[in-house]
Amino acid sequence: MHKRAFLEGFLTASAVAFGGQYMWRRINRAPLALAPIINPNPSMASSTPLARADAVADPAQPTPPRAETGFEFAPIEVEKTIPQQGIPKPAPSADIKHGFNITGLNDTEVASYLRKIRNFDAIFASDIYLDRSYESLLLQTTQHLTRVEAYMGHGNFNLMSFDEMLQAGRNFPAIGRFTPEELNFLEEVFFANPHRYGFFGEKISADITDRIPRKDVAKIPRSGHFLLRGESLNLYNQIRKDVGDEVILTSGVRSNVKQMHLFLAKTIEAKGNLSRASRSLAPPGHSYHGIGDFDIGKVGFGERNFTVDFSTTSEYRKIAGLGYVDIRYPTDNLFGVRFEPWHIKLG
Ligand SMILES: [Zn+2]
């Protein structure tokens, strides 16, 4: 089904209502004086919330009024502040294949940009938030996708197309039909330009309904994940041959629906902060997992496989020494993304 074809059945007022409306905003319009906020300990991010008023004790930096704070779950985990001079603008001539044209930025903007991706899980005053009006829709839609994944299975969900998602909603009462508002929201997120919130990666999938043909993928035993046959599968097998069975696939090919669910969940985790979310997860349609990139880890290393700790393992060092393996997001890359030593680049 082509984009928007699915909307034809219910072109309601709500389908139009979102048109032209900004999805995002800065959280604090006036108080840029309110210093940028950083949490030096990302692992504490969601477990030890401090009230903003407690954390920003300086009365010269008033807490913005509620209405100014945008998203309902505004940034609250604050440990200390560092200076920061605003979001770098992508140059008009941004080369989307290679991030953006960093030569168009001045030194201050470059420093600001690098500070953001090096402190990817921190909160910066210039971060862009999903507009508060989308909060309940964000939660509702994400929960709906969670039901699809739980009901259809994690493995299948990795490959699920948008049309299959709609079908699952229609066919299974335990999932339930997607509402026009949810579908509009998914479209809005998919077609939004993420340069606006600081992600500069390439658009990989033009259409939300793009699908991954089942015949093109191979299931990787005991992983719950799939790889594209050919170059991608061969690269994975070669790495394991050269490094050993301790290397495992932690995420393979991912459909737009899967990436959407991950991104929305990450946005909730980031309390509506799209900039923060996209520093560690590509927005839907922008993930190279859709065209063959994959993530590897080490058996028994658990969640640390998705942290910088992975780069300290002997497996990683062996992989880095192979010569034929590249990682997609090296340190200080131009995509607006954190360092991801586990993410293997195809081609
Ligand atoms: Zn990855």
C-alpha cells in the first residue's frame, strides 16, 4: 500500500488537524539563561529523578512556568550544568550522505556539536522536544506498538511492515485497530526532518510502507534477529569465523515499524526530548539497519554490549583489527550520533 493510501478510508478532520502544526519546540524559550543541563551519569537518568527546582538552586535562574516547560515529563534529572551555546545549524548545503557540512560551522558551533554527541544522554538547553500536545498520543501509540510486538513475537516484529501492522490491528482484538490519530502521528514522525532536532543522518527509507522482502533475509539462530542475505550475512559470518563464536548478533535488519517503536520508546525514555533520543537512536526511516547494518556483541556481556564498554572487549579489539570491518558511528561522527562501537557498517 502506498503512503497515505491507508488514510483514504478515514480522511477526517483529525487527519488534517496536524497539517502544518509544529511537532516540536524548545523547552525553554525565554530562559536560555537557564544553563544547559547535563547529567554526567547517564545510568542514573531515569532512576533518580530530581525536581528541576531542587537541582537548579540559583534563584537567578528561575524554573520556567509550567506552560513554558513544554512536555509533561520535562527534564528533571539534573546533576550539574556546563556552558553550551546552542544547537549547531546544519549548513544549507548539508550533504546528507555524510552528515552535514561541518566546514560551514564556526568553532563555537563545532565545539557545541561535539559536546552534545560526546554527552549524548545529557540534556541541553537547546534540545528540541516533541510538542506537549503530542504527549498522550506518543504514549498511546507506543503502547499500541508494544502490543503488536508482544502478540506477533519479537522476531517477526523486526521485519514487520506498516501494512502488516495495520492488518494485525484489524485481525486481532488483543491488539486493536490503529486509530486515525495514531496513524497520523506515525506519519508525522516518519516524515519529519530530523535535522531540525539535531540528527544529520541520511534518509534510508523514503516511504513509511517500505517493506523488507522475507526472501531477502536469513534468520540467525538463537538471536531472534535477521540479516539480509548476501553482503550483510557474509560479513557477519566472516567476523565470527575470524573472531569466534563469542561474537553474537544483537540486532539485525529492522523494518520501519520496528525502528518507529524503538524511537518512540526512546523518546518517552528521554521525556520527550527528540534531540537526546536521536543522539542514540536513528529516527524511523534513517536507520541503516534497514539496509544491512547490524549490531554485534559479546556472549554474556548483556546490556553493556550497547555501551562504550563494548570497545574494551578483546572481541572488539580483534574486530577493529580485521581491516575489512568499519563501524557506522565512530567517535565525533557527523551524523549527530554517539560513538557506537557495536554497530557494523555495511559497504
Ligand atoms: Zn545499530
